[in-house]
Amino acid sequence: MTVKGAARVRTRIVSLSVAIAAIAVALFGVPLGLGLARYAVADEGVALQRLADLTAAAVLTDLAHDRIPAVLPVAEPPGTSLALFDADGLLAVGDGAPTADRDVMAVLAGGGPRVAERGGDLVAIVPVMGEHEIVGAVRAAHPVSAVYTALVPLWLGMLGLAALVLAAAWVIARRQARRLAQPLEDLAVLAGRLGEGDFSVRPARAGLAEVDALGGAFTTTAARLDDLLARERAFSAEASHQLRTPLAALRLRLENARADARAHPGADVGTALDAAVAETERLTRTVEELLRLARARGGDRRGPVDLPAVLDEVAETYRPRLAAEGRSLELDLDGSGEPDGVPAVVGSRTAVEQVLAVLLDNAVRHGEGAVRVGLREVGDAVAVDVGDEGPGFANGKPERGRPPGPGAPPDGLGTGTGIGLPLATRLAGDQGGRVVVSRESPPVMTLFLPLDDRDGG
């Protein structure tokens, strides 16, 4: 997230917060101001009616004796006008028109007191009651504008309070925007570092559930990418190691075919070429499957595996090389004691094939004499024993591993076994099995694989 983008996010948060606060203030303040104005007008009307009542009581005695009062009481507040009309609707004393308007005439006709707005004034009219009849009417008036003018300080106070509320909302919104945007900005920076290949990035907790959930997903993604990259890096080393022997076998087949063609012109080399093509196809499949295993997680693509078929296929790769060295490869596929053959194991065929290839390659490269591969059933697992007639682990060769001892890793496979045995150990563990040193001299290494639960019961 760029600085401009971060500023835009913060501005939006602040603007939205202030807008919401302004709407809330308006929804609360405008009705309150209008209600205050209506209340002030109604209160002024009550005050005018009270003044008119007091004035009517003051002039009642004079009107009852057919006298016209000389003056009316002083009207309060300033700006209020008083007028006394006789029973005929003529102005007797005070401020007003010489003749009564329709409101005054309605009161003189017995309509009762009334308060109304007329011509910008708030008017209150009350009758002056004699013993048996209405003898006059008192009219009190005050400008409505004066009522509103008196409200201006209150309205200004409300506007000032609203401004304070909006200012407080702006300050709080800026702080919250910074608190909300900063973790996202940090995540943007970490995402840039992640894109540059730094998979050690870990976002700090922000104290916000949603942002922390995003940070957790970011951490998980970084860890998965780191693991994937490590698998890809390991693949380049493991694949090169695993492809040496098949490539050597392929080269040997082609060299033999070329030698036969040179020694016997016109000889049929089709069988050798077909075998070379088949070996090339197997190499292609091996590369694809190794890459898939490097990217997969433990337990993926597992199913029943036909061990004899896998052993036959792997053995065909190593027999030419052993034969070229005057050595043999013996397969004992009947050691399980099962009348129907070796029970099926569960795992990935490619992974099992690669483990067996590592064990056979170890025996071919560092062993002596015949290489023997046998199968036997052990409890709920099948054991594949790979041995040769060499001195074994007692000679201290690092490529063959070291026997268990104080501080040694489990299963007797040390860290100095090169690329092959660590690969075999990891792949076997992914399939729920393990690789162990069964005998040190002559050496025998054993692959244990779990039986398929669906096999035979």
C-alpha cells in the first residue's frame, strides 16, 4: 500500500466518521432547534394571554361603570402592545387599529379567549366580563421576530456544541483511522518483502480481530510458500541424485546398442532402442512424479501399492549396471509366506519406488557382491530388505550412514548419509513407514510400509 493509498484510506475513514457525526448532530439538533422555537412561541403566547387577563381585570371596574380607563398597565416585555376595545369593537385606549379586527369581534361575540399569529405578531385576546355580558376585550401583541431573536444565543450555543462534537469526532476518527490503517500498511510492506522472497516475515498483532485474522492468514501463506520453496530446492538436489543411475543405465543400453551396431553391421538394434525409449519414458515419469512429491504434503495421493511390480521395475534399472560390474541382483518375492503372494501396502507408488531406488542405489554404489532384495510380512506392515555382501557400516563410510549410538538420530540413519538416505527417510515417513538399518555387516537396510487395511480383511 503506497503512502498515497494509505492517505486515501485514512481520509475516507475520517470523512465517513465526520459525515456520520454531522448527520447524527443534524438529526438531533435541527428538530431540537425547531422544537425550542415552537416552545418559545407557545410560551410567549401564554405570557401574552396572562398579561391580557391581568389587564382585563384591571379595567373591569371602569368599564362596568361606563368609564374609559385613562391608561393601561405597562406591558412587559418591551415591545409588547396593549389595546382595549369596548363592546362595540371600537378602540377605547392603547395601541391598535381604531376598530376591532375579526379576532377581537369573535371574542366580543362570546368566542372566548384566543391566541394567534397575525401579520408577524403573536396576538392574545381575552374578553372583559361584566356581571351578565361582555363589556370589552383586551388585545396583547408581541412581534414573533422578537421571540426568535431571543433564541439566537441558544441557537448559537447549540451550533457551537455541534462544532465541538464534530471536532471531537474528527480527532477520534483520525486516531482510529491511523490505528486501522497502520496494520494494513504494515501488511502491505510485508507483502512486498514476501514478494521479494523473504518468507520469514511475520505481522505483529494489531488487537483487531479482523486484521489479526488477516495477519494469521498472511503468516500461514508465508509459511506454506517457505515450505514449498524448500521442497522445490530439495527437489533439484534429490532429482539429480535419483536420476544418475537411470541415466547411467540408459547410456549403457545405448552404448551397447552402438557397439553391437559397429561390431555387426546390419544387426537389429530395435530391441535395445525400444528399451531405451521405455527407459526415457520412465525417466520422464520419474521427474514428473518427483516434482509432484516435492510439492505434495504427507499422505497425498496414497493408495494400494503392488510391491512386486514396483521391485521388478526398479530392478530392471539397476540390473544392467550391476551386470556391467560382474554383480547380480536377486529378488526374493516369496518370503512373505502368503499363499496369494505379497499383501498390498498403502502409500504412493512413486514415493515407494523412489525409496527402493535410493536403497538399491546405495547398495550398488557402495556395496560389494550380489545385491539381494527380499519381502517379508511383519505384523501390520511389510518389510523390504535390501542388502549386499560388502563390509557394511562398520567401515565408517559416510555415504552408508552410521550405526546407532549415543546422540545418533533414530533408526541409525545419521546426518552424514548424503542426499539419498535423507530423501528415502523423508519419503518413507510421508507414507507412514520408515527406513532402518537391520544389519550392519553384511549390510541390510529395511523399508517398512503399512499394510492396506482393505487388503484381505
